[in-house]
Amino acid sequence: MSIKAAFQAIRTALFYLIFLGQTVICAILAGTVGIIFGRTRFGWAIARWWCWSNIQYLKLTGMGTHVEGAEHIPPGGCIIASKHQSDWDIFAIFPHTGRPAYIAKKELMRIPFFGWAAHSLDCIEIDRQKGGQAIPEMIKQAKAAIDRGCRIVIYPEGTRKAVLAPAEYRQGIVRMYTELNVPVVPVALNSGLFWGRNSLVIWPGTARAKFLPPIAPGLAPEEFRQRLHDVIEAESTRLTLEAIDQGIGRPLDARLKARVDAVRPAPTH
């Protein structure tokens, strides 16, 4: 490990120490209140603090945050469908969503205190082990959340993906689009360049997310899926290449270099 990487690992460890410690405290506070009183302003205040403060703590690693395009979020109920490369995606999107209802995997919702807090914050549980059989219950919960004035936040690929990895958009977002009959706001981002899904080091640089113009309800399922895929992937790729061309602190390994070369437009003469 280079001296630069070792120094960055120390900065990352300091962030994780604060991040994990605060997460435990916030989960205990919000979870206890949530299990006794349900949804409260106090719980939402804790969630807003958690997201805002984590973005500030990330500056310890040199990782900054830039989010644009929030004007594309329509008033009223909608679905916010975001690329997912990092835990940063949760912190960055949350402040712009009004009252969000995140789709969360069942395993997270079963963690004591954390799961209780998540339930009190309108999170929607999905059991991924059931595959397609879990979708009807997810839709039911999503409809109830929309009726409460929430905006649904979903990661269409279902999990964090590596930068420029082949995309897999699952059927859950398609079913939700067709059955909820509300606009879908795509979100592109490049956060995985700085905080990768399996990386022990968080690298300096400014992670960017961009809310894109909404996709109106009423499209055929496959047409919607393809449009969502195309707009998110194209803009996420653009944000990624732009960051790399401007210079980032992270060294590019052979796999990422190959992916960058594969998507970079051929030079014109």
C-alpha cells in the first residue's frame, strides 16, 4: 500500500468510527421513540440530522457532495428511482425528497432499534429471497405510503453496483410504475468512484448526483424499463467520465480502466 493510500485509509477509519457510533446512537433514539409512539417529528428530525451530519463527516476523507436537478421532482406522489453505488446515495438523496419512503431489504428491517426506526420513517420492507413473490406486498406498502404523502425511493437494481458495471434493472420498479400510476424521477450518480461498495478506503473528490426529468405514467412496461435504464446509465456514465477526466484521488485498477475505455466515446478526426 502506498503512503497516499495508507493516509487515506486512516482518514476513512476516522470517518467510520464517527459514522458507526452516531448511527448506533441515532438508531437507539429513533427506534425507541418509533416503537412507542410510531411516526413522529422527532424521528424525522433524527433522520435528517443523520443524513446531513454524515455528509459533513465524509469531508474528513476529502469526499464532497454535489446534488442538482431537484427542481425535476414533481409535487405530490412520485417514485424516485436512483442508481446505487454507495451508502452516500442515501445521505445525498434524502434531503431533497420531502417525506421519503425508502425500499429496504428485510434483513435491515429486522435489526433491533435500526429496524424499528426505519419502520417509523415510512420505509417499505421487501424480502428479496422471495423474488417476484415479494412484489405484491411491496406494491401494497408503496400505495399506502403514497396515500400518506410520501415519495417512494427505490434502487432499481436492488443492490449497490460497481462503477460502470453492467446494469440490471429488476421488475420491481416496472411493476411499481405500472400499478402506482405516478411519475418516476430517475437519479444518476457517480459516488462509487469515491466510496465503492467493497472498498475499505473512501477516496477524496466530489460525488455527484443528478435528478433527471420525470418519466410520466402510462408507458408500456418494457418501454418504461428501457427509458429508465437509458437515461440513468447515460448520465451516470457522463458524470463518471467527467470526474475521471478532471482528476480524482482514487487510483484506477485494471478492471475499472477497462470499463472506462469500453464506454469512452471514440475520438473523432
